[in-house]
Amino acid sequence: CFHNKTCFEQIQYYTDLTQPVNNITILDSSLPSQYQPTTKIGDIVNHLMVEKWNLSIFYDKYYEQCQPKQCTYKYVQQSIVLYIITTIIAAIGGLTTKY
């Protein structure tokens, strides 16, 4: 129904919106899409209404647009020695039995 202007106008009429919605465009079934005209709107919404994800990452474009004044990061390293000791104690504790 979202591909048919008449049907969509009927939905708008029967929903009796208090304010008219003029900026909604009917879906154009002649355009290429991964969604068929029979695809449920809920399924399209579940896919975030995305036709195709662009997997290209351009960090230079990000920094050009955002222009951060300072970039920092923090790397938290866990204590390997403490991890090894607690793992050994846990293994020994699991292997011992009380008679």
C-alpha cells in the first residue's frame, strides 16, 4: 500500500491526523531496491530502512568535518601476573579434594 498513492492517501484519511503530513513520499517501485513491494514495513524498519551499507571508512573525512582540537586514547592493560597467579590457584583448588 505504501507504493500506491491512492491507498496511502486513504490511510492518511482514515488515521485522521490532526496535522497534515505533506512531506511523505510514496515509495517508488520502479527504483532498484532490495525490498520487494510486498515486503512488510516492519521488516524494512527492522533493517533500519537501509538499502545498502557503505563499508568504506574515511578517517580523513571525519577529521576534516569534525576538526577535533585534541585526540587522545587510553589503553588499559590488565596485570598478567595477577591473572596467572589466580588461574593457578583456581586450578589447584579445583584439583584438590577434602577427605
